[in-house]
Amino acid sequence: MNKEIKTEIIINASREKIWNVLTDFEAYPQWNPFVVRIEGKPIKGTRLKNTLQNGDKQFQFKPIVTAAEPGKSFAWLGSVLMKGIFDGHHSFELEEVGNGQVKLIHSEKFSGILSGFILKKIGAETRQNFVKFNEALKNRVE
């Protein structure tokens, strides 16, 4: 079973503009249908408090920022219960493709002893939520 969800979208804006929206956590409730709230700062090594909307349910977790390169990449590592059970390395990569366009690569790699089991249950819905996030970010930036 593939333990990675990877989505991509082309956004008609600069990497800097996309970065500014992506890391403006206070504005997430205004536009983001999936990650409806983030508390914290996009600084490597810091802990965030994220709230995800999945259907009519909300889930909170506290990942650690593993990358924060302005205009290039932002990533965090989150765990359910404790490290090694169900871990997700979530990342956003911004690649210039020319003509004022940037490719957002939004992905998550899962590991841990329950990752296969949990992904069978939530993988398809999670992928759809990534797509919704990408489209909302594109709409917000453009």
C-alpha cells in the first residue's frame, strides 16, 4: 500500500505571495476548508496546534515544524498518540514553473505501526481534503 498522498496544483502568483498566504495562519478560518486553524509560527523546531476539518468532525494535533524556507518549503511532523503509532510528515513545496506560475506540491508521507490500517479508512477522504486545500489556496492567492 502506498503510504503517501501527493497532490499538485499550478498557481498564477509568485512563490513569495503564495508563501505569505500559506503562513498567515490567523487568516486560515477565512479560506481554508481543511486546516481550519493553526496556532504557532512557521519556524523550524517549533510546535504548532493544528485543527483539521474532516466532514462534520474536527481533529486537533500538535506537530513540530521540520522545514520553513520562505518561498520554498514548509513542513511539519505530526503523530497520533505517540511517535511510531501513526506519524505524518506533511509538506508544501513551491516550485517556479515560469511565466508567473508556481507549482504547489502538497504531500504527506505516513509511517508507524497503524499507518496502513488508518490509511485504508481515511486515505481517499484525506486526499480529497488536500485537493480542497490546494484549490482554496489558489483562489485566495490569485
